[in-house]
Amino acid sequence: MSDDIKSLDDLQEAVGGVEAVAAIATSAEPVRDELGRSYATGKRKDAVARVWIRPGSGKMTVNGKEYETYFARPVLQMILRQPFQVAGVEGEFDVMATVKGGGLSGQAGAVRHGISKALQLYEPSLRGALKAAGFLTRDSRVVERKKFGKRKARRSFQFSKR
């Protein structure tokens, strides 16, 4: 084979240039229902969030409450706003989420994961920014199970010499 690709320039020529690669990457179709919403499921620890987004004024409700009242800690509120800030669409979408299981921190992470996935489905061009920030990846860290003969997962009972 005399046409072997030996450099990035050869690869770009074979594919058709950088623009062709970018066009292929953003050719995904938006996924929306008949009401103009996108739906996604987000998960974190034991929490599972069902998230719907649609164009609006930036109103966020979680389990029927405003997100400021449901997630009272400012850190958790910041976690929910992160996908919009990274994508540069703050205040452009309304969010309706239901979340079950886990604690507040896990629930906030689950809602953020769901918002990110729904944003990517609504507007596929936002995928690059969300993926670079790591919001489309499910955080797989979970609580380690307790082992028998131990006080906790790894903590032993106090040793007594006498």
C-alpha cells in the first residue's frame, strides 16, 4: 500500500479536512418530544433523577419545589447551575426534575448528570463542552459495603492487649 497515512495532514486529507470532521461530529439530530422537551435520567450514588428541559426563563423545580428550597446549601445549588454555565445557556431553559433515593449531595449530582444529558440531547452542539467538563460521565463512586468482622467497611474493632 503506497497510500499509508503517516501524519495528521495525511489523515485530514483522507477524511476531507477539519471541517468535515466537525460536521460529522455535530450532525446528530436533536431529540425532543411533542411538547418540545428533552428527557434524560441522571444517576449518582443511590440517587436517580428524571429530568425534563425545555426553552424558558431558567426556572428549576425539583420534586415540585423550587431548587433553592429543595437544595438549601449554596454548594448544591451551584452544582445544579454548572451545566448551564459550562454550555453558556444560563437562564435559557426551564428544568423539571424528580429525584429519588440517596441523600441531598447524591441527588444534586444526579440532577446535574440528568440536566447535562438532556441538554446534550436538546442541542447536540453542546456535547463537546459538557463532555470536556466531565458532566456526561456517571460518577461511579459508591459507598463501600461493610465487611464481616469489621466495625465499618475497613475500620477494625479496638484492639485490647489485656
